[in-house]
Amino acid sequence: MAKFVLAGKADCPYYAKAELLAETLQRSLPKYRVHKISILPGEWEEWLDSTCKRNGWKHESSPLVWRELVEQGGKGMILGGFSDFLKHCQDYYGITSDMPTEIMLRIAAENLETQISLVEEEKHRLSLIQPLRIWITGALSPTSCILIPYLLTGEVFPKVAAISLHLLQLNGDEEELEELREETEDLALATLREVTVHTGLDQAFQEADVIVLLDDFTADGENGSDEEKTRRVRREISERYREYGKLIDARANKQVKVIVSGDSFINLRCWLLADNASSIDSHQIVAPATQLENEARAIIAEKIKVKSSDVTDVIVWGNISSIFHIDLQRARVFNYDGPIKGPTFFSQAVLKICHDRKWLETEFLHLVRRRREAVTSATGRAAAASTANGILRVLKAWNGAGGPDEVLSVGILCPGIYNLPDDIILSFPVTIRDGKWSLLLNVNVGDELKETLKICANELQQEKEVGSEQLHQ
């Protein structure tokens, strides 16, 4: 089968003449196939240049004709322009063209009108599809670079047809941001409508539907004691996140979903947003503790010799980036190679399999606290992959792509239970259905856990007070 591709400017008379010749060939030869590509005049030069570069061809005018060697598995073989196509048809098929000039011009005008109409129809169709607007702060972080492709594949937002992605790095390198924008566009993913980059807050969070905040704050290299460095970091966080909260309150969609992640003062940052975005329901602002969950699952898996994915329902309570409690009362393990075995859906309680209670109460918690530090120390950067995975777990559940009974640990505004203050962010176990989270209540909260939560609450209250004091100094 002969397959030819005919491309040209929509208003080119010779493209019109080549079209007629191709149609004549198709009527005369049953196995002859032609694919036509009509390009608007203003876009022709760029299209021709990129096509020739991609294929290693040289051609300067309209139309461009090539044969696709589909039966040989090779790349296309260029024929050239109209004259070359005509000669090929005469030599191989004995068919020529005698289209009068006035008909050539009329068809060229019709081609242009049709192509403009098609472009306008496509623009109108796209305008009817409102894109999901996602904003990422700390856009140049390794976590952001891992997140971006997953956010655009449809796995996280299965019902979304188009995504508008906005990348913000305050005072960031504009050249690096442009490179990230180009890399994102080069993914060539169907859901991506546009990518914009920002180094300031002029347009931040405009009409945002989803916001992922990845800004991290460190005091490395600064002068002063550790306490002074921490105070400076806390002040910077308070200033920035109060401003973020006010901008989200004024500019974002009122149903916006906000996720706060990173390594430092996660609960405080989440509270600052909730406190300053008063028109946004606090249920829509969360801080995933799922990274800690996953790290704990990995450590348990190593201990009992299963895969990390075989361990489920680990719960994290408290202050995500400081004092927290790992709760295994609901934790289950699948595919454990022990005396009791069952089918793939059979699971057993982790606390029944892991008999080393001393290890669970001492070394296990120490290993969880130190695991991320060990990764950072070994690689020289934050544990970006596990952070991104933790964020994705929450986003999937929030958008109906997670398991219906999946339990997640997330930092939320304290609902006033267990005699805890209701104006702090603490990590609790939740389930998410229909885009809304619900606190998991059928868990045992003993005296030891309550005491830990009180310590976490006091710590977070102090963080809030110190941040407020520093802002007014």
C-alpha cells in the first residue's frame, strides 16, 4: 500500500492543486492513501522548519509531500513540492493534473476558510472545558519535579480533562523556572492546558483549585546560636504563610484544596494558612503525615521481612515535623511468611507478628525519626520521592482515586477532642470519601497517647505564640 502525506499552507494554490491530484489518484488506485495536513499561513514556516529538522529534510515552500514507508518500517521519504509530486504521479501512475488557475485560487480560498473555521471551533470547544488550576510553591524543589508528571497523567485527577499548572518560586531563578516550564511542556501530556512560572506574588493563587505548598526553610550558613537560627526561620515562616493565607482567602476558588508539606514546621505552616484564609473551610487545608506513615511501614517491613506495601493502616498522631506518635493498633500485614498463611487478601495484625515489644517501644520510634535524616545525609538532599508519594496518596484519596476504606494520617485543625485545644493543627487518622475527610473515631486513645498529644499541643501553642511575638517586634 502506498501512503503519502500532503502538507501545505491553507491558502496555497499549489497545495490545492496537489490535493486534487491526490484525490484523483485515490479514485483510480484502491491501495493508494493520502493524509492531508492543512496549516494556517501564520504557522506554516514554524511547522515546516520543525518537521524538516525532525526528519533531516530540506524544503522551503508549500506544499511538502512525503511518502511514509510503513511497509518497510522506515522513516518517511521526502518527494518535495508540487512539481516533484506531479512528476512522481506521471512517472509511476501515468496521472497528471490540468487544474485551471482560477479553480486553484478558489479552492485555496476555501481551504483557508475551512481551516480557520476548524481552528475557531477547537478554540471554542477548549474554552468550554474549564481547566483545574494547580499552584505549586517551592516549584524548583526536587519534590515538585517528581510531583508534576503524576499530577498531569490523570491518575490523581481521573475526572479532569484539562489542567492549568502554575509554578511559583519566590525570588527564584527565572532561567531555571523557564527550563522547568519547557520540560513540563515536553511531557506532551494531553491534560496539560498551560504552564506558567512566577517569582513573585502578583498573581499567586488566582482562581486556584489545588495548592501544594513545598516551601522549606533552613538556617544553614546563618550566624548565631541554634535557638537564634530557629527563631529567624520561625519568623520567616510566619511572615510568608500569613501572606499566603490572605492571598488564598482573596484569590483562590472557595472550594480549593490546600496541602502543606516539607520538613520544617509543617503543622505551624498549615495553621497559619487556616488562620489567615478565614473564608476557606478549614477542612480544605491539610498537612499530610503520610510520608511518616510510609517510612514507618518500610521499617516494619524490613523487621518482619515483607514488602513495604504489605504493611497497612499505620497511624501518625501529633506534630508531623517534631513530636509525633506512631500507632500500630490497626496496622495489618499481608503475605507474611509465618506459620499461619492464607490467600493474598488475608492479613494479620502487626502487633501479633512482631513480638519484639521492646524494639517497637524504643528502637522503632528512633528509626522512624532518623530515617529521613539518614536519606538526606546520604543523598545530600531532602527525601523528595517519599515526600511526593505521601502528597499523592492524599490527593488521590481527596479526588476519589484512593481506596474507599483507606486510613490516612493528616494534619487537620484540631476538632476539640481528647481535651485538646481547637486552634492548632495536629495529625489524626482520617478516611476520605466524596472529597471530604472524616475523623476516624473507632480507635483506642489510651492515657499514654493522650499525654503525648498534650505535649504536642503545648509545643504547637508555643510555636504559634513565638511566631506572633516576633511579627510584632
